[in-house]
Amino acid sequence: MSEEKNVWVFLETRNGNFRSVGLELLSAGRSLADKLGEKLVGIVIDPRAEELAGTAIKYGADQVIAVCGEVFGRYDTENFTSAMYTLVKKYAPEVLLIGATNVGRDLGPRLSCRLHTGLTADCTSVDVGADRIVLWTRPAFGGNIMATNICPDTRPQMGTFRPNVLKRLPADDGRRGGVIVERDIIRGRPSLVDILDEIRLGDSDTANLTEADIIVLGGRGLKGPENFALLEELAAAVGGCVGASRAAVDAGWISPVHQVGQTGKTVCPRIYIACGISGAIQHLIGMSSSKIIVAINKDPKAPIFAAADYGIVGDLFQVVPALTKELRRRREG
Amino acid sequence: MNIIVCIKQVPDTTEIRMDPVTNTLVRSGVPSVINPFDRHALEAAVSLRDKYGGTVTAVTMGPPQAAEALRESYALGADRMALINDVRFSGSDTYATSYILAESIKLIGRFDLIICGKQAIDGDTAQVGPALAEQLGIPQLTYVRKIELSGGRIRVERELDDCYEAAEAPLPVLLTVVKSINDPRLPNVVRKLRANRMEPDIISGGDIADLDPNRIGLAGSPTKVFRTFAPVRARNTVMIDGSQADAAVKRLLSEFDGKKIAI
Amino acid sequence: MSRYGFYLGMDADQKDIVSMVKQFAEKELDPIIGEYDEKGEFPMKAHRAWGEMGLWGIDVPEEYGGLGMSALTRYLVFEELAKHDAGFAVSNGAFSFGLTAILLSGTEEQKLAACGRVLSGEGISMAITEPQSGSDVSGTKTTAAKTDGGYILNGVKCFITNASLCSACVVLAVTDPEARYHGMSFFLVEKDFPGVSVGKHEDKMGIRLSDTADFVMEDVFVPDDHLVGTEGEGFSNAMKVLSIKRPVSVAGAVGIAQRALDLAVDYAKTREFKGVPIGRLEGVQFMLADIEMRVQAARSMAVYGAQMTDAGADIGTLGNSLKAFGTEICFEAVNTALQVFGGYGYSREYPMEKLLRDIRIYSIFEGTNQIQRQVIAKMLLA
């Protein structure tokens, strides 16, 4: 067991480029590698893997394993699981981080099961504890509780992180590192899945919540679907997006593409403006302390005020339009 | 066609609270529900069965009270109920759970399709579905929002971060579904009353030949919970009187200006 | 929700059923009530969802393919439903009014056909009231003149629940003007018989999700096999139908009053007077306790009536008492709850005023409380 070494980060790609989450993960990987006194290795599986290796090193990797092949042009469960499995068996990493995107959440558990090892999903922080065991911390029960998991006996110790939870290290163009190129590493039977087509989402199908800097959140206190228009106006005034609680979505007041929180989109804006939400906010937002929360509610005892940075006790149907008006005035002036 | 739906009975996490003194979850008085994503999985299975014929078996691994979730599944259209219950299974993480589920499903019989919800709202890991597919050696298609069947092959539309992907595979496969796949029906009262008089089939450790004791329960779980704690969010909230909206807005923005928060 | 805000003796099945009704209401009713109350329209989509749950068969006996629910279970269903919207509960119940009449005195073919229609969601309503005769049923003017192979019906019925929605209506008409109470008969009138029309939809104060309209018959030919029961039985059958329905119809009033209580309690915990929640003021506490007592009393009486019905007893004027008294104390309860709400109770932005509008009808329809008193006194002094 002590033969395994190094911290690996799976660097997800899309259309021949890195997805941001992989580069964000390098920062956590860097910190783990430093604490363990080991190397940070970026894993790139893509037809352009060799070309991308340099970028991985810029963002903190000491070494890159570049797996090339046209077959990897698009994510496929079996192809990628098989490739990763071969690599892990060959190089025996101690720790493996994967971004919790659709791809990561599809790949991670399949791979961890094939490797008969443990995976902790959707981590918000990671650390090294006693005996060089990684401590993976994540929310559970809808964010009501935080749990720290360990994987003491099997290797690699695996974990996934959501996008927008970690911050990339600044790019260091002067960094150098080794690149190992691998080819033809898929073993076993080929994938049975045919990917037929990709349909891009129109603007109406998706809210750019995951990238939004400011999110105006609406809940049950909005009383009805028509009142989300007030939030749309405020969001437009600040160049932000409208998000909604599960209650508002379940009531049919707004499309599920706007749902944030545990079963909706994971977001990481700088500022939240929560309107008509009275209850516990941890259902909706992560516990990262870097966010600023403004809550508007007419009940001074509403639990949300305990979690907010700024609380306006008032009628949102007055306050929100007033805020929109003032912000528009500032932008024009 | 034979469809298996994996369901989980979970506490309604919108109702659950932390006890600030003991730092544990207050579970009493919190209603148990079928994991919301599993309702969508069940609806998808039942709709396929209504269209193509066959049997839908709702399967859950849990304590005896999980039978209630199976009865609800019956009320929602499932034909058969199977409860996987054994004291030796408790403490299983997602890996051990997927092993136990796989062995149990092999006992239940030949299947064409397994449908799971995207994730359970208590664990929030979304790991059991793919791990189960791996244990059974069948393909997985995750984040499914649309299903079509034809000639022993399944065609799905998957909801990815930034696009929809159309994919196809031969049966048997395992699917995990997202909410936008359907609007689950309400339970049928007649079926529920009938289910109240039925017991699910029970699968326990003794029913599974060659059950590997090293792959079940706490001993069989590669991940272990090290500790749990309440999410900390200490705040010194600045409270603003909002009875005069314009004044409140001015106050908020001047606070922001003071702290150089751009808005 | 108050700790005793429901019948304490529910068995496991009843708990399940009530829980499913609650799920239904939260999904299909709660989100749309505001809009439909404003419009005064019955939500057909919710009605269809009710059917998909298998609940159209509540009043249909098991031997005819229905759920055959006991009166107590039906009481529980309607109390829960009325906690969300009494108007929907009223119309919902009225889909089987005509069925009750047919089950009482119809032929086997009529019963089978009627059960089928209720099970399919089409429903059969019942029409007694006329513009000139509400309480005075003996003043019924709708006539049914015997003719070859059937009857010709002429008349106007008003305030008929589900007149627009049901596919047919059991109508009380005079077949023998001399015989007064013994000269009226029930007829199953199909909506699509020539000469039948549905008049203007009533713009009501409350229970606005229920459908209420005129049922107009102009020279409508009704074949012999659509006579329900024998000639002359109509009035007594009509009274029997109302009597059978009585404990369950009071469920609506109890549901409204319970909801009003829950709202008032929540309000009393948060609304402040001189920095203190008004729930700490004894005056308000006494008001809340008064509401609670009344809700419990109304519920107890209705449940007693339902249980006795299920036990096969002829509850007679017990039904009239529980209707008259139960509906009146529920009105007091809601009225007091609104007072606790103060000005916000008067505002349409808050849910309380709708409850008062909804409860007001309960002392009027299904036999005014004045008629109930007449019947009770008559029994006492007989």
C-alpha cells in the first residue's frame, strides 16, 4: 500500500480544450501534493493531450500523463474508465481528484468501483490528516450537515469537486514539467454506447447561472410566477441571473433551469440577493464564506437573516423595484 | 420487458434540522419520503411498461420501514416490490451498496433495464447508479431526460452542462434520470390500499449465494465517515429597516460602497 | 398545524388516504387557487388528476367497482381537501350527488350506468332549488307531464353545483301538482337532451372554484327509463340524499375553520404589539382557544354522525343538528380568526378573507339552518 504515490488530477477536456474545473482542481491537488511531499500529476485524455500538457503544468502540475487517441475526442464512459483504469494500475497513484461535472460524476463512481476503492463526491474542501490519509469534506442532507470522509485502506483515495468551488492558481508561464505520452491503452471490450448527436441549448433552455457573478434568488415569498419578472429586472440591472429555490420551481413558477441548490445547479456568485426566501439558506447555497448574501424579507425573525450579511426587513415588492431603479440610475449616471 | 427501479427511502431534507447542542441531525418528526429523483425513475419505468408491456420491480436496500417506500412505489405503478434487508448490510458505503444491489438484482432475475434517480437527497453522491452498472458489467447512461426504445436498443437524450446529447446502446443498460424527464403521477389510492395489505419480497444475505462478507457493511466500505459537523456560517448581519424602500436601498448601496463591493 | 387539528382515530389506511389527498392538493390545487378564485372557475385539470389517483370512485360502492369508502373516510377526505380549497371540495363532492339519489331508488341498470359515469369522472349532479323556491321545496314549479314513452319537463333550476360540468342531472319535478310533497319525482336528465341548457354561471362570494349555474329545461322529453324511483317518491328521496351527505358536507366547514385557526395561530406568534407577539396577550389567547373549541366541537359532531351512519344507524335529526350547529360554530371560528388577523385579515393579499367568503355558504346550502331548526323542533315535538 505504501507503493502508491503522487496526487493525480483528471483534467477534463471539451472540444480540445481544458474545462475550467480541471485547472481549478490543480490548486487542491497542489496543496495535497505539497503536504504529502509528492508530485502533482495532471491526466489528460484527449486527441490533443500532448498540446495541452504545457497548460496543465502552467497551472501547477509537476508532470502530465497525456493519453492520445481520436477515440477520446468525445467522452465515453467505457473508453475513459478503461483508460483511467489502465493508467492507475500501471502508475499506482495515491490520490485521484476528478471534477464533479456530468463527465466526472459519470466517470468517478464507475472507475472507483472498478478499482475497488473509495470515492467521496462533491467535496468543498480537502486536507491531509494523520498517517497521510486524505480528509475529504462535503455537504450532505441537503447541506444541513458537513461530513468528512476518509479512505484509509484502499488506493487511490478518490474525490470529486464541483466547478466554481476552488480557485485556479495563477498561471506560471515559467513552470516546467515532464510529459509522459500514452497511446492504445484501452483494454477489454469496446464501448457499447453510440453517441449520436449533440444539441446545443438555446438561450431559453439554460440560465447562465453557473457563471453568474450576481444571482437574484427567488423563493415562495414571491407568491406567484408573474412576480419573477421583478427579479428578472433586477438581475438585468446588475448583469446577473435569476435563480430559484426548489419550492418555487416545484410550484411551477419558474423553469427548472433556474433551480439552484442541491438538486439544481451549483453556482458560485460573488453576491446573492435572496428575495422572498425565509428559511434555511443552506439548501440553496454552499457554505463558502466568500459570498455576500443580501436577504429581503418582511419577517424580521426569518431564519435567513442569520445567514445573511445584509438583511433588509421590508416588502420585497417595494424594495426590489427600488433597488432596480437605483442601480439602473447609477449605471446610466 | 423487465425493468428494475432502484429507490431509496430518505428523510425529507427540506424539513431536517441540526440540533445545535448535540451537533447531530434531528430525525424525529421528519417525514420519510421516496427520494424525489427516484419518483421520476419510477414514472419513467411505469410509462415504458404501459407502452411496451412488461414488469416493473421496485427495489430498495434499507431497514424494515423502507417497505413503506416500496408500497408507495406500488401505488405509483410498480408491479413488484423487493426489500433488501439484512443487519449485516448496515453501514455500507456506496461501493458496498452497489455490490449488494448487484447481487440482489441477479437474484431477482433477468432484466432489460435498470432505472435510477440521479442522486439521493440525503447522501447526495450520485455514485450508486454508475457503481451498480459497473458491478453488473452493463453500460450506463446518466442524466437522462428522454427515453425511446426500439428493437432491443435504447436511445436517450442526456442533459449535460451545456447541451443535450443523444446516445444509443443495446439493452440491458442502467439509466440515471433527471427531473426534467417527466412529471411523476400522483399515487393511486386503490393501489396503495392494496399495497398496504402486501409484503414486499425480502432479500437478505442468506439468499445470496457466495456473498462476500468483505464487500458488505462497514467492513466492506472503502470510505468511512471520519466526522460530521454543522456547517458554520458566522455572520454579523447588518440589518436595514426596509419600511421605506428608497431609504433602505440607499443604505444598502452605501454599505457596499464603503466596503468596495461592486454591484 | 395545531396538534389536534385532525381526527385522532385514523387507521393506517385512512392516514394514507388523507396523506395522498394532501399530496394531491399541494400539487394540483395550492399553486392555482389564487388564480381560479379570482376567475371563479373550476379547475378541470385538478379534477382529472383526482381521477388518475383513483378517487373518482369514492362514493361508488365496491360492488359497482368503486372504492366504497365509509362515511368516516369520506369525511376525512373532504376535511383535508377543504383545508386547501372548499370550493373544489364542494364541486368534487357534487359529482356524485345524482349517484346517491340513483343508488337510493334507481333500477339496477340505472345504478350500473350511474356508477360508470361517476367512475369515469363525468359525474351526475342534482337539481332541486328553483328561483322561487329554495327552502320551500313544496313550491317546486318544474313540471314533468306524462306523455307517450316518457315525460316532458319544463322548468328552471338555479344554484345547481356542477350544472356546467356534469353530463347529467337528477332533477326534482312535479308529476302530480295535487299531491304536493308526494307529487314530485326524480328524473335523470341528460345535458344533451334537446331543450336542456345551462344558464349563467353564478358569480359567487365564495367557494368560487365550484361550478354553480342554472339548469334550464324547455320541453325536454325524458324517456320512461330515466324516471328515478317511482312517481311521487322524489321529495322524500331528495331529503334522504341530503341527509346521507350531511356529515360529509360539514367536513368542508371544518376544513375551512381548521385552516383559519392554523393561520391565526401562526399570525399570533409573529405579529407584534409593543414588541411582544400578540399571542402573548390573553385577549388573543382566549380568541384562539375559542376557535379551537369550536373546530373540535364541529369535527366531533360530524365524525359522530359519520360513524353512526357507518354503523347502520338511522341518524335522523342528528344530521340536522350537526349541520346547523357545526356550520354556525365554524363560521364563528373563521370570523374570530379573521379578527385576530386584524387589517391583514381584510386584505385579499392574505389567505384569511377567502376563508370567510368560503364559509358563509355553509349555513345556507344543503338546507338552510333555519329549515334544519324546523326539522329538529318537529322531531322533538312529534
